[in-house]
Amino acid sequence: MLLAAGHAFERVSKQQSIELVWTGPTTPFVATRRTEQVLLQVIETAKQTLFITSFVAHGVSTIVKALNDASSRGVGISMLLESSQDHGGSINFDVFGTMKTLVPSAKLYAWRRRAPPFADGRVHAKVAVADGAICFITSANLTGHAMDRNMAFVISCGTQQSQ
């Protein structure tokens, strides 16, 4: 039983990876991967599907380009975003209109039916999932400030596909 448990643990460890990613001021003392780098890697890795959730998305041209490149490769892109105030959300501009202009092929979703006790809830999760195999969980929204100025540790995790 112990040999089987050890073998199972070793196999899972080889198939999954978790790494720390940094958003915030750079330092010459510690080499870190940046949030934008990891998000771009997840987008570029996608072959069939890409699902992204963020409170807000705007002002990151490298991400927009990568999303459009993924779409050109045939990747189906779905995004769950917070709605504008005009549509029951809390954002003061039209996130959906902006994103539809920037990434026309993306399917955009909103959390509309917020039954009690979630009536005042917001889309707070920030996740990117490529092909159901690679997952990036972060506290950073898809904004320039989140990629360059805000400080956060995030987790990048994924399953390595066996061939």
C-alpha cells in the first residue's frame, strides 16, 4: 500500500506544477516571473479553448494581441467580466463594448442573476484556463495597473499533458 501511495504521489508530482508569480516592483535580488508573462504563456499555449475571468479588462495591448492571435489559431475564447453600472454591475464604463471591439471573436459573459445573498456580489475571480489543462489563478485584473503597478503574489498551476 505504501509503495502504491508513493508511486501515485510521484506520478501526480510529475504531471502537475505550481509556481509563484510576482506582480509589483522589480528587484535585482530575486528573479521572478511576471503576471503578464505567465498570462501570455497561458494564452499562447491554448490550442482549442481559453476561458478568462476578470473583474475588468482594458489597457493591456500585449494581452489583446495574444487573444486575437489565439483566435486566429482557432482557439475559442470565452470571458466572464463584471458588467457596467448601466447593466447591473459596478464598472463605470462599458467593459463589454470595449472588449468586443478589441477582441471581436470572444464570447463575453456576465453574472446577471445574482440571487440573494449574492445580489450585491461582483465578479472578483481572476483566472485563465487553457484547454482545461493549464490554469493561472491571480489577484490581478487585466489592466495596465494590475500588470505593472499593483503588488501581488499569484499562483500559476498546470497539468502537463502526457504524450
